[in-house]
Amino acid sequence: MAELAAEGLDVRLVRLDVTEPATARAAADRVEREHGRLDLLINNAAISRDQGRGPIELPVAALREVYETNVLGVVTVTNAMLPLSRRSPAGRVANVSSGLGTVAFLTDPPPNCGGTRRCWPTTPPRPRSTPSP
């Protein structure tokens, strides 16, 4: 944060755990108090608990934790922030993902992969362009 502040950017740290709705609400309340609106929300939280196993081999508790973070967490944060985004003249919500977050990769890995980490892509996918409004 110090590097960004040194560049003249107004940077603030807000604690938010996507699996705890109270922290999403508290973060939204703080943004509302300090700014009154939210121009851009970037949902980028994600976890993996597969440890080289396919979805059928994973304990249900591990799957619940992944879904709680990767799916319900996005909904929780978006729901808390959406009213503030609607106040912005050009509010946006961006959901970030990766190739590892695809059901296709997890359920149909490349040949000779067996769903293990050695088959995971080592470079991030190229971002898709989004049309301008």
C-alpha cells in the first residue's frame, strides 16, 4: 500500500472475509460513509481444496468450503455492494476467474493428467476484452 500511496493514490485497507456476511456489510457501510458510492467492485477471492483429487474424490466439507468462498462469497459481496454501485454514474462489477475455476477442467482434465496439479496451467489466461458501453 505504501508504494501506491507514494504514487499519489488514495489507498485504504478494508477487512472483508467473503464467507462472513457481516464483514461484507461493514465494508459496504464504510464505503458508503467515506465515498457514498462504489465505482468498481472486483470479485477476486477464490480457494481450491482439491489437493490433486477430482470432484468425486473430495470430501463434501471441502466442496462446501470452496462453494462458500468461490460462489456464495461472490453473491454475498455483490449483494452488499450493489446499492453503492448503482449510485455511481458508471458502476461496474468485475468477476475474476481462471482456467482452474472451470468445471470443464475439473471434470474433464487433459489426457494423462488425472486431475493432479502437475497438469494445471502455469500461465494465466489472457483477459477477454469487454465491449465498451
